[in-house]
Amino acid sequence: KMIKLFGKESCHKTKYYKKFLEMRNLNYAFLDVENNKENERELRNWYKNRKLNFPTITVHDKKLRNPTEKDLQKWIDKLL
């Protein structure tokens, strides 16, 4: 999948991005960092400080941490 959403089910921001992507009928992979150690490790490896910075969205190789709707849409339009 071209779009990945790293987050956790209980996070209101994660829910916001899921809805954002679903309302645009975009195919994405949700990677739960709370219940899946592999996803948690992958996300931590993206950041020098090894923090669990979520929600993080990737569009191809572009990493967006907590983007505005405008920024997210810009990168989706540009890369997809």
C-alpha cells in the first residue's frame, strides 16, 4: 500500500486520519503501534530519538507526523 497510518485505535487523532482517508476512498494500511510490536519498532526506527511519534502517515517515502489536512492532501495529490 502506498499510504500507511501508524497509530493506535484509542487515539482521537488516529481516528481523525482514518476518517480523512476513508472519506476520500483512499486505500491505506493501518499499522497499530499499541498491539503490534513490529509496527511499533518500524515507527520508532523512523525517528532519531526512537520515540513513538504517532499518528504518523507515510505516502510512499514521505513521512508526515500529525499533518494538517491541507498538507496531507497536498502530498497525496503530489505522490499518488
